[in-house]
Amino acid sequence: MPVLIFFSSHWFLSLFFQTFFHHRYASHKMFTMSKVWERFFHFMTYVAQGSSYLTPSAYAIMHRMHHAYSDTAKDPHSPHFFKDVWGMMMHSREIFHGLVTKTIKVSPKFLGNYPEWAALDKFGYGNLSRLLWVIFYVVFYAFFATAWWMYLLLPFHFLMGPIHGAVVNWCGHKYGYQNFDNNDDSKNTVPFDFLMLGELFQNNHHKHPNSPNFAKKWWELDPVYPVLRLLHFLKIIKLRRVHG
Ligand SMILES: [Zn+2]
Ligand SMILES: [Zn+2]
């Protein structure tokens, strides 16, 4: 039981901070917050992602490129240019690493206005931090796993952030229905997106990239939007006014 609680907590916490901090805040600035809260959420994002910490600035740049070049050859992770999800992951990993190390050139229009924390970003992206988190996950399983198959869940812990990215990028541009014609292959994979916390409403999101609510029809539900409304009500974040 502790292993399953640990697994689902890690799954949803890592995913929540990815959609909240990396995607909706760093990439799209759907809301603003004070520097103190930004640091708090930045640190929590690091803890939640652990060994697969994704530098928010690099995530934001890559994600802005994805919106600008959606499903074209310049898209960093369109499923339509790869024969399997692993090939797509390796390609986006290479671009991501190039953005972190600043070894690839990108248009200045994708740069700036994202959270940066030099010390944490450097440590979190480094091998020592990754190794320590991996040891922590393995030790937790060594103490609490009650069946051999539970150890098969460990690779998910190691690569949680990129796995979520791959599921969203692959499924969200390949399987599902479209509410809008966005001149790309973005799809809404399911009408109630609990497992990926709203991220699978890619078709809606590409149509309204700055809207904090990824659900657009009355029968769709983005479970993170009410959380944003609550944080706005509590004055922790300030939602931007968007139309449409
Ligand atoms: Zn997309
Ligand atoms: Zn986006």
C-alpha cells in the first residue's frame, strides 16, 4: 500500500507542478505571482520532479517553439515525424539539453519572461541531484515494496517529468477529437482529463493558448482550473484576464 500511495502521489504532484509551473506559468504566463511565491513553487517543482527535474526556462522556450511550429518539421516533439514515442522523446531531449546548455540557437522571440533560479536550476539538472533522488526512490521501495512487480514502477519515478511530456505530446497530437481547426493535428484525447490533469486538451489549448481553462465545452473538465481559481481567490496567484 505505501508504494502505491507513493507512486500516485509522485505521479500527480510531478504532473501538477509541470502543468502549473512549467506550462501555465513559465511558458504562457496565464497568471502572475510574487517573487516569493514564485521561488516557493519553483522549489516545490524541483522536489516533485526529483530525478527528472526539467529546467523551467528551457521548458518554456521549447514549449513556445512547439506552439509556433505545431506539427511541422520545426516542432520539437510532433508525433508525426517519429515512428515511435521513444524516438520523439530522444529528439526532444536533445533539444532540451541544447537549450539548458545554451548550445543551440533559438529565435529571440521565444526567450525571456520565465522563472530562473541559477543555483537550483544548475543543481537540479545535474547528475548529483538526479542520483540522490534515484537512491531515495530505490530505498523507499526497498523498505515498503511487498511484491516483486512493484519494482517495475521504479523507472517511472526516475523519468516522471519526461514520461508525462511524452504522453501529452504523443497522444495529444494523435488521438482524440477536435473542437477547433488549428491547422495542426492537436487533439482533445478525452473529455475528462483526470489522469493527465487537463494537459490532454491539446486542441482546445492550441486554439486558446493563454486561457487558463483547458476545457472549452460544457461537458469537458480540466481539473487544474478550479485549483487556479482557488489560488487566485486566496491571492497567491493573479489570473490574467483572457477573452475566449
Ligand atoms: Zn501541443
Ligand atoms: Zn502550451
